[in-house]
Amino acid sequence: MTAEPESTRTPVLDPRPEAPSGYLPGRWFSFKAALSGAVFTLRTQPNALIELFAILVVALAGWWLEISRIEWIILGFTIAVIFAVEAVNTAVWLT
């Protein structure tokens, strides 16, 4: 078995680029990474699209039923948890 010449090897990209220094640049870097993950989940997971449609239906029903402020808060928290669990599920299945 012979080793491949250095010029024919496929370069390996660092999956985690170094975050910039400073508070605001670091937050912006984190926000872009989170948004990228959310878009990836929505593009690759059929269940995420179904959940997005269900969330739209539930939000319209909440608006139509004129739910209270605390109910909107609970609904928003529940939606965030659902998307977070879907993202974790996607990450686990891809590793």
C-alpha cells in the first residue's frame, strides 16, 4: 500500500472556525451559526416543516381565539422547545 501524494489529498476543513474576539463580534458569530443550524434543520428534516406548519396553525388559532398574554408566552416557550428538540434530534442523527 502506497501513500497518496500530498497534492492529491482532499483538504479537510475545520468544522468549527475560530470565533472572533470581542463581545459583539462573538455574539454575531454565534447568531449566524445558530441561524445556519436552523436553516439546515428546516431544509433537511421533513418533520421540521410539518412542525412549522402546525405552529402556524396554532398561532392563527391563538389569534382567532384571542388568547391572553401569558398563554402567548407559554405558546412561544413551547414552540422554542419543539424547535430546539428537533435541532438536537437532527444533530444526533447526523453524528
